[in-house]
Amino acid sequence: MKIRKATPEDLKALLPHAQAAATTFAVEQAAFTKAYVHLLESDASIILVAELEEEIVGYCLGHQHLTFFANGRSSWLEEIFVQEAYRKTGVGRKLMDAFEEWAKSHDYKLIALATRRAAAFYKAIGFEESAVYFRKLL
């Protein structure tokens, strides 16, 4: 298993994963492509992929931003997805470890995220519950 930064060539392989991960919106190809290109070029974002025998079996997407409360930059894990056949095999943990290394290497002060379905996973890898997440669809 190899965890690496996504490349432009990964776009077609990641689209179905993003579509499978989405619960509120239907991921549209044109919007995905536009966002993917922008995110790859952004210094404030990272897309990591989990690759097994040249097949992408998972990914995560995160960003960094300045905060007052953390006295510096914080990172936000926006999305993480692992193909069902590879769940509970360490893929998610390896993606999160790589995301954490990215955050540490840039001296970010914390990693934050929201989840509805994976609280036990995040607690098992050292995250603690901190807040309630609210949203408003526009």
C-alpha cells in the first residue's frame, strides 16, 4: 500500500470514489473536474490517495487556514473515503497518518473534521470529540 499526493492523472479514478462518498449532494463530473484541478494547484489544500497494486482504493482531501483560537494555522479534513472492500484494513489510518504528517510538516496547530458515521474510527486514532457541527445548505 502506498499513500501519495494525487496527480492530474488520478482524476478519472477519484471521481467514482467522490461520488460514492457523497451523502448530501450528487457529485457532478464537471464540478468535480473544476474543483480537482484547482485543489491540485492550491498550496492550502492536499489530496492524498491510497494506492494498492496501481489501483486507487481510497483518498482524503484537506485544507489549511489561519485561525485566532489555535494561534496559527489549522487543518481541516474535508473528505476521506476508502472502498468498502478495504475498510478495516488500515487504509483509512494510513491516509490519516499521511494527512497528519502533512499538517505537522507545515507547523499547523491542529486537525479538525466533522463526521456522522466514523466517530469510533477517529477516536481510535487519537482524535477527541470537541464540538457540534452545524450547516446550512444554500
